[in-house]
Amino acid sequence: MKNSATWLLLISLMLTALVAPSFGQSPLKKRPKLKDFGSSLERLQWDAIKKQSVDSKPRKKASGGADEDVIQTETDLVTSDLLVVDGKGKLVSNLTAADFVIIEDGRPQEVAHFERGDNASVPRTIVLIIDYGCTQLPVLRRSIDAAKLLVGKLGPLDKMAIVTDDVELISDFTNDKKKLQKKLEAVYKKPNTAFDPTVVHNWHTWGKGLQYSALMAVLKEAFIEEDLRPIIIFQTDGSQVYGLRDPVVPEALPPDLADDFRAEQLKEISRKIKYRHEHRISDFSLDDVYRAVEKSRATIYTVVPEYRFLNRSLDQQVNLIKLRMNNGYLRSVSGEQPWVQQQARARLEVWRPTSEANLVWWAQQQEKSQDALAGVAARSGGWTEFLETPEDADGIYSRILADINHRYLVGYYPKNKLRDGARRRVKFEVRNHPEYHVLGRKSYYAPGPQ
């Protein structure tokens, strides 16, 4: 009887494993190395008539999907990383597959696969894009340390890659934590080596400010078909937004600048625009970035090392501009030789606000820039946080890790089987809990014709 009961238990467990919706791992293909990272940007060419970027060369249909940017698997499985919070913003745990309702273009779908975010058998594939431009230096040390702590808490199957705003792959995907932490430290050391005391700063050692270009390259090249949980941590102030095509925040000058200085700066703006267009730098728009985000399966967490201007009153924004400019002024003239301080003061005085209109203009520029950045994470089902002081870094990176662990990985096979490359809208709900808010991707692109 005892042996019979044991066999019945084993059979029961086997049947449960067979029917339970899960992302059980089959043997993974060996991950290809990221070669010629950033090469996808060379294919982009601005179409002035369509007002969007197009591929100037045919795409390669490589196995592994490194050049593909639509949700496309052999089984057409659509997966989403979902975070659920209650009416008070608290994380909701212990949900099951039966709790989720999926609606695609108004048509109910059935949950086919389900896993909790803290399941160590479902690997996370993470890319950290870190901006180390000159404006990031006040928070860079703390940010690097926080990122190193996050690396230390990754699971044994998780892999991470590191990319900078130079569109440079600092580290290909690896689960070697010591190697990743060493590479992160190298990012910090880049602008802090061989300091020349005869100049204000080592401009050549700072990042190039091509943050959106780095993001586009990651979205188009970094992830493969087998990545069940692609994740991007995008730390930047998004300054490249001013240099994108069809800009939502055009490069311009504030009011109240001296006439001679205004003329000089207008020439400089014209020179930069001409250079970017001739050399096809940022040959894409913000809408192109948003489309690439929606076509990817990655969840994006945007970390903005800046005061938060979004959702604040104009008076609050103006006060932040004053604080921001004064802090920048003090940093620029402190700790340098007297003649360097004098030069820095003379130049910065020209940029210091001279009127209420000037302050309002700067505040509006910051709000538009941050709104553009926030749109990236929102379209992926992620969120945006502001790193207003260096001390905020630890909390933000800890929250990212907690968020990843509390998500639910939900998959379904769309009832619409058309391979038309069309955009499909998706809505996720928790059954019998209208007060719950589900944070996740709101759309995806179907596979195109084969």
C-alpha cells in the first residue's frame, strides 16, 4: 500500500507539471556575441517625406533574431512582464494565471504560460545603459556603486551587458559578477583619469551624449528570441533629445542673452545641426525611438539624474532652475586655479538667468526633455524615477530589483493569427479586482509576412 501511494503521488506530480502553465526552460542556444555593436544605426536614414527613419539596407534574417525588432517566436507566443499594485500603490503578490484577464484589440485571450518574477529558473537578460557625460559626474560615483550592488544580487542564470552613451559596448552579456562590477568601475574612471589641472575639465574623456542612439542600438541588436525577460535600465538625462530629427525639443536660445553672445551661439547651433545631418548622427526621431520600444519585448526602467520637473508647478520649476544653475556654477568654479575660475565665471554669467522669462524658458525645456524620456519607459511597461541627489541612487536601484522580482511573466498565443506586422493593442486586468492597477506593455507588433 505504501509503494502504491508513493506511485500515485509521483504520477500526480508529473501530471501537474505537464498541465501547469509555465515557461519551463528547454536547452538554450549558445548566445551569440554582440559583434559590431551600433551597426544597426548605420542602416538608418531619415526620410523627410515620411518624417521617419527607414532602413537604407535590407535586413538580414539571421537566426537568433539579433536584427529583428518585432515580437516573433516560432510559436508566436506573446509575453509581457506585468507589475500589479493595489489602490494604495502596494505590490500585489501571490496571483495565479487564473487571476489575469487579457484582451487584445477587444478580443479576450487565454493565458497559456505564467511565471512569477522571482522564479530563479526564468533568467533575466539585462542591459544597463549608463550616461557618463559631464552633467552626470555629481551622481556618477553613487550610481556606479548602486549598480554594482544590483549586479551582486542577480540570479545565477541572469545575464547583464553594459553600454555607455558613446554607443560603446563596455561588457557583452555575462553572469560573471566580478567582471561586470570591474567594468562598471572602469566607466567611473574614464572621466577621472589623467586630470589636467590647466584646463577646467577633461572634456574628451566624458561621454558623447548619444543616449538615444545607444538605446536604439540595444533595442535592435542586444536581445535574441530566447530572452524571456529582456530588461533595460536607461540612466541618462536624455540631452540628445535636442539633436534628434523632427525634434520635440528644438535647439534654441533663451531670451535676454547679450546680442553678440546670441549671434555667436546661433552660429554654433547651426554648425552642430549641419554636422549631425552631414554625418548622419541621430538620423532618427523621438517617434522612431518610441516605435522601436513598442516593437521590442524589453521592459525599460529610466533613471534620470536630474531634479524632477514633471508634474510640478511653474513656481516650483523656476525655483529648481535657480538651484540647478547655481549648483552648476559653483561646481564649475570650485577647486580650480584662480585664472580658470575667472574664465568659468565670465562664461557662466552670460548663461545665468536675467529675467522671469528666461527662467520659465529653461523650466519648459527641462519639462519637455523629461517628458520625452518618461515616454520611453511608459511604452515598455516600465517606469521613470529621478535621481535628484547622489543619495537617491541606492533606493532607486533597490526598487528596480524589487520591481523585477515582483513582476509576473504572462504569455498567450494571439487568436489573431495574421502575420501582417500590424500594431496590436493589449489590455491586462486582474479578475474581480477593478481597484488593482496593472503596469505592463499596452501594445506590440505582430510578426510580418514570411
